[in-house]
Amino acid sequence: MVTPQLELEVDRLARAELTNNMVILGLPSTKDEDVGDLVRKVATSVGYNLPEGAIKEAKRLFPKDKNNTRATIPIKVTFSDERIKEGLFAGKKARGQL
């Protein structure tokens, strides 16, 4: 039996994980790309130095409709810490449109 306390803790952890996520739009995909490397290049382009191990996961969010052939498929990035995500957002905001 799942206790209400355990359920609350699992929910809290799930929500905390979401705060480390970022979605990057507008980057064209290429064959055999390294999505993590793309994220590092974006960070460099806005003047933000990603620390070692900052990216836990980076992947394209492929559409549910397999016939959708959009040139730019969003990238979901999960960072090891929310402050890294916020630092990257701050760099992007200071830089303006890329």
C-alpha cells in the first residue's frame, strides 16, 4: 500500500526534476548529430560556460505523427542543476535573438 506521505514525496521529486528541463526550439537537425554537443554550442554562443557534467540528457522530441517532417524538431535538455538552466536562460536573455 502506498502511503500518502510516500505519494507526496514521489510527486515532489518528479516536480523538482522538471525544473531542470529546458526545451530548445529552432535548431535544424542533421544526420548523426550529437544533441549534447549542439546544446554546448548554444551555451557558448550566448557566452555561458557549461560546467562538466551539466547535461544529464539531451534528445530530440520526435513528433507522435511520423509523417511530420518538420525541419526543426525541439530539443529537450535535462540539466544536473536548475541553476545551470537559469544561467543559460540569463545568457540567452542578455544576448537577445540568436
